[in-house]
Amino acid sequence: MATVNTFLKKSKANARGEAPVKILLYHNGKKKERSTGIVLHPKHWDEAKRRVKSSHNHHKEYNNKLGEKEAEFRLLAIELE
């Protein structure tokens, strides 16, 4: 069974403290990690919901983009099974 997770990769934060939002696909013990193109300060990331907080000016746009990327990965996971 495949799983898809979205997370803020804090270990790759830039000089301003902003980190990339990544998506992971786990399938049969292997993982694929892809960038979403979104970079955020950790104060704007909700770890529990795995979404951009409403305190960020572009939260709606970014959360829509994350939803689209996750849907792409879920389709890929279905194809792999």
C-alpha cells in the first residue's frame, strides 16, 4: 500500500529561515520525494493539518496547489499498485 505525506523540510531552510514544502510517496519500501515549489517560514506551516496557515497571505493558493500535488501523487500510487 502506498502513502502520500506532505511536510516542511526544515533541514533545508534558507538564510531567511524559509523551508521548502515537500511531498513524499512511499510504496513497497521505496520513497519518492518531490518539491511543491512552495517555500515557507515554519511559523506559517501547520504540522497537524499539513497545510499553510491562514496567517500567510497566499494560504488559499498554496493549499490548493498542495491539494493538486497530493492528488497527482495519489493517482501515481494507485497506478503502482
